[in-house]
Amino acid sequence: MNLASPLTTTNNAKPLRIAVLLGDALNLDSHSAQVLGSFAEHESVQICAVDADLSPTHEPIVHKQQSLTALLSQAVTALEQGKLVELKFNDGNLPQSLYLLDGLRAAKLRLHAHGFIAGFAAGNGATGDVNTAVANAAAVAIKALAAAKRSPAQTVQHQLVANTLNEAFLALRQGVTALAARTQAPLYGKEGENQQTGYWFSDQHQARVLCLNLVAKTSSQTDESRHLNQSIVLTQGSQVIVPKALVDKNRLFVPISADNIDALIAQLLQLLQRVNTLENSTGTLENGAGLHADFRAEQLKPWFERYDANAPLALVLMAASIDDLKLEANAMLAALENDAVRHQGQAFKTPAGSCFTAKPLGNAGLTFVYPGVGTVYANMFNNLHEYFPTLYHQLEREGDLSAMLQSPQIYAADVKTAADMSLSQQAISGVGASYLFTKLLTQVFNIKPKMALGYSMGEAAMWASLDVWQTPHAMINATENSDIFNHAISGELTAVRRAWQLKDNEAIVWNSFVVRSGSHEIKALLPAFPRAYLAIIQGDTCVIAGCETSCKALLATLGKRGIAANRVTAMHTAPAMLVHGQVQDFYTQALKAEALKAAAQDSPIRFISAAQTAPVAVDSHSIGRAIADTFCSPLDFSALIQNATEQGARLFVEVGADRQTSTLIDKIGHAHASQSTANAATAAIACNAKGADAITSLLKCLAQLISHRVPLSLAPLMPPFSANAAPLSSAVSPQGEPQ
């Protein structure tokens, strides 16, 4: 095989650093003036893969038959002369561009690249058998990685066929886009396929490296079976891809505010009139689509502009199309005329997410609720990073995001992997999900809770997520290696073995069951079943745990059917008290100075624990003791919610994966309301739901918060609905990005 590299790089030479900027229609407007305006006309060179309409001020250099690596060699020469190189190609029938410039020149111009070319190589070889072809391709990849000074262990390798120069240019753009979007999904299939790969996680402070391996069949008079292998090593740049729009023509969101219900009705009628006017002015196209083809979500911008955050009432319309929006508006009009909604304060919600309440609960009782272990699920919110790339970038700088979410298990190709997670893995991932959504709500949408509480181990997530613990990320490794989670109250259940005084050869078959029953009936039977425990009281159901045989016998005596959780954990049972001191020490963590200062000045957030009625004092010892008490004692979640309500909690927002605690809180709230008319109205809202689109679930949560008049930022939603990529020359571009 002839490994003819277009580079003269030696092992001691400095690797290439070619800055690559995406120049497609999505990104060009944001940086073309900066990039192109920095170069005089004679300093720009175009290399075209196909004939295309070109600017008359440039004389293109057309290379229809050359390889990509050969053209990159010519580009290197131009870059060394201080020139800007534009690679022009077609994506379907659309002309596209990639801009290349020397990395040092880009730095001097304060331009943040979407990616960098760090090395490349090419080689011709006979196809031969499969093993030979694979070996040939691997040899070229190794040569390119050596030129780039990158280890194969650091690298994600992707191979595809690119028989034409245009296909090779498309593959190069695909690779740069994947790096800028921090997602591997586009490399493995069409959009929407194989999305379990999702976010491209990397080790903290380590750059993502992609070795793009291109195979092309070459036609020769002497040998029809030869092929060309090309490898281009790409590293991530500091420019993050433009986020996807949260709101578009297939995901509509219209906030409307007013002083009274009649004014809301008037605006709804205006909206319907506006939509009908647009439809009539658009006319009917050849395909009969009319407004549906030309409608843009930006046409709803006036309703965002006139929205008043201080108005006493507000509603939100959500719909998946313009036709559905009209249906939602008409349903809302009917609801606003309904006596139960208009005068009695009954909340109105549609399956699509449209909502209104005439008696909003406001911000004073806004309470973040943190779910416990077992709520995480396979591929949870795996596309969230496409809408909030800057947030993910920030979280990656702060800690090991992959470990925080337990990504190898949650985002594995086999969805069963997530179901088989250990207790410690589920605990870490659950806290990670809550941490992520807390930052999303508080930093992106500027939502500020007044109170916080957790379900079981959700108490730990509460302290980790709300900027109280100094080093919450250190808890990841500690939990992974904790005897408490891996052995004492899970796994071999050593604490249970001690409590039951079992011999080493006596097995423990542990299980827990959810049963629809009052706690009093279960408590009355417990003395007869010493190895069964009432672990959790939650609304109209309870959880019993312990010896599986004893639990089943208790259920039979009770005359109830239990739903097996098939989860091995002795939390909230008597044996857990044997590790109370260890749990308290484990969660006695150093606190942030800002948290201590806020506590000294009457902290804006009150932290409620299941272990006590008064709010938890913000100091290390009190926090550690409260978590241990909750962890090791039976959990009365009903009492916790009632206590929080008595302290002023009204609007409960579940912050984490799925919506399990929201369902429980609604049941608890309804039960208390039915017992006495003196009980204050409450509502529970989830920001995520298993099985639903993550963005739609988030928007439904925001819509309900708006209807309850909770102050929040609409900026991430407003047309153009997602901020454009930050100017490449400004300091607001992501900092601290490894390369």
C-alpha cells in the first residue's frame, strides 16, 4: 500500500491548527462580516467541489477530480500565506461553504472556530479481502492521528464512503457540525435515527477528537479494484452550534396576559382574526397547504412583545400546528366563559398544554420538589443539549457531566442497561438529572424558588442542586464507592443481615411492594411480621419492604394486592438505622460561602426535610443529620407535603426525571382539600415526563408557571426563539474550552 501523505509533518513537527467555520445559511449571517471582512479580496481563495453560482469578485479554483486531502494540502499553503480559504460544495441543491483560516490568525482576530483540522493523511491500496481493506484504512488513520499528535484512545472514529469530492466535503462539514453540536448522533444515521448516542460526553477538560475516515473507490485502466483511504483528524472548537428553537411552527407557544378575563377573551379573538387574515392573505398553494406551508412561528411575535409579566392574569396556548392553535384558542374561549373556570377558580388545561387559572397561586409559595431514587430512565431528555448547548457547556466545565448522569447506562444502545443500574448508579443519575433541571430553570429561565424539599434521597439532590454544598461533584465518586449504597442497604444487604442476625449461608430475598391502603391498617399487622416494614406513606398508597415472603404474607392478611418494585434497598426500614452514623458522616459536607452568607441574612430559600417540622438550618451538621434521619427512618411523604403547605408552599415544581412525585402531591393535596375547606389550594407541576418529548414537557411546565404568574424569563422562547450563535469575536463565547 502506498501511504502518500500530503503533509510533510514529522513526529517532532507541530500539528496543524486549521480553524473551520460553518458557513451554511444557518450560521453565515452571524459571522460572515467578521470573517470575510477581515480579509482583502486578494486574500481569499475558493476551492469548489462542483460548479456553482459564485461571487463575481472571486475567480474560483475548480478541482473536480482531486481528493479532499490533496485540496487540504493546497489550502495549507494558502493559509500559510495568510489567506482565507472557502470550500464550496452542494448539499442537495443548496450551495454550502466551509471557511478555513490559520488557527493563530483566528486567535488574533478573536474568532471562535466551530472546529479545527489537526492532521490528515491519505493512501491508495488494493481492495483485496475485508481484513486487508480494514488494515489499509487503519494505517492511514494512525498516520493522520500521529500527524495531529493525538492518541487513538482519545478519539472517536467514523468511517463512511465518499466517492466524490462533494461527498467528502459534506462528510467534513458533518464532522465539524457534530463537534460544534457536541453530539455524535448525526455521524451514525439520519436525523431522528440512533438518537440514543445523543450528547457527546467527554472527560472533563479533555477535547473531543474525531477521526473522519473516508473511503473512495478509484477508477483505473489498470486496476478497477483500487481505492483511496483518507483520514482527517478534527478537534472541537470553542464555538457552540446555534441552539435549536424551542418554539417553531410544529411547537407553538403563545402567552397572553391581561387585567381581567374579558380582556383575555378580546386578545384571543384578535389572535384568531390574525391567523385567519394570514391564511386568507397567503392563499392556497398548488398543494392546497395555504398557510400551513408559509406559516412561521415568528408571526406570533406580537403576542410575546405585548405580554406583561406584571399583569394579574395570563394564559398560554400550545399547539403542534396552526390548525391546532385555532382549536386550542376556541377551547380556551369556551373555558373562559365557563362558570367553574371564570368564577370558581378551576384550572383549565388541555392535553396539548394550553392552560389558564383565574386564581393564580403566585410566586410566594413556589417550591422545588426533588424526586428520589428510581425515577431515571433510558435515554431521558437525550436531545435537551440541542436546545441548551451553552448550559451543557457550562456544566461540563463545572464537573464530570457524563458521570453525573451515569451516561454509559442511561444512554446505552440497549435500553435494558438503564433498568439494571445499581442503587448507587440510580442515586447518582437521579441527582444529576435534578441538578441539570435546576440549573435550566434557575439560570436559563430565571425561576427562583422560595422553598425546597425532597422525596427520600431527593433531599440530597436538593442540597447538591441549589448551590449549598461546596463540592457536589465530589459526591459522585464517593457514592460509587460507598459501602452504604453498594453493600449495607443494597447489594448484599449487610445491615439487614446484622439486624436479622443471619448466618453467612442464609440468603436474603428482599423486595418492596406498593399497596393501595391506609397506613393504620398496615401498622396494626406489623408485629406479626417482624421482617416486613412500612417504609413509605404517600397519599392513598404505602410502600412495604423487607423479606419478600413476609411482605406477601402481610399483603394476604391485609387482603390487598401489592405491586412489586423488584428493587433491593433497605432505606426507610429499621435495619437502615444501623448505618445512621455513616450516612450522617457521608452527607456532612462543606458548604459554599455564598450559602452560609445567605443563611445568615435569612436565606431566600427555606429547606424542608421529612425528618423535622421546622426548616433545616443551613449548616453542615444540621444538613447531614436531616438527610440521615430521613434516609434511615420510615418516610411519611404525605406529612412532609402537609407540613410544607402549612409553611406556605403552594406551587410544587418537580425538578428531575419523570413526574412521579407530582402525581403523589396532587393526590395528597386533593385528599387534604376534601377533608377541610380551610386547606389552601395547591398544584403540582413536573418539568419532565417519561415517554413524552422533553421540550414539550418543559414548555408545558413553563406554561403552567406563567398561568400561575410566576416570574420567569421568556427570552429563550421569544422569536427568533433561540439566541443566534454568539458573535465569534466577543467574550461571551464559551470560555475554557479544551482543544
